[in-house]
Amino acid sequence: MPMPGSPETIIAGMAVELVETSIKCFTDYQMCKEHEETERRYIAAELEVALTKIEVAKELYRDIIIGSFAEREGLYDKAMKTVDLALEKNDLEMLKVAYNFILNVYEKAPSIIINSQ
């Protein structure tokens, strides 16, 4: 049996300490690795949610813009029919009203309300 303070006892104590430190380091490393992996999954999920929100908003705004310009196109077509009728009838007042209407429609930007969230 080794005596206290002998080289064998010191080496055995150092070996035990080395094993304990190694186990603690490995355990800390595994905990850190698990935390990082969890954090990465969380970030990826948050990114996916943000991308989905952006995609939905993009489609909504695209539909609003297309609808707005479709409405303008319809108004323009009606105004051009009025212009043609005014030219047929030689009615300068009707022609002036039709062109003012066209200017009003195209000078105003489409009213799109964008809510930032």
C-alpha cells in the first residue's frame, strides 16, 4: 500500500484530478454544444417565421397594387371613351372634363396603407 506523500500517491491523486477535470470539461463542452444547437434551431425557426410574414405581406401588397392599377386602367378606358365621344360631338367642355379626370386619376398615387409590425 502506498504511503501518504509518496510519489505513487501523488501520481494517483493527480490522475484522479485529471480524470475529474477531463469529465468536467467534457460535460461543460456537451452542455455548451447542446445550448448552441438549440440556439441555432431557435434562430432558424425565427428566420422561417420572419420569411413567411414577409412573403404573406408581399403577396398582400402585390394584390393591392394590382387591384389599384386595374381600377385605374378601367377609369382610363372609360375616360378615353368619353374623349372619343367628345371628339365625335365636337364638345370641347366634355373633352376638357375628360382630360381633367385623366389627370386627376394619374396624378394621385394609389392609396396603399402599409402597417409596420
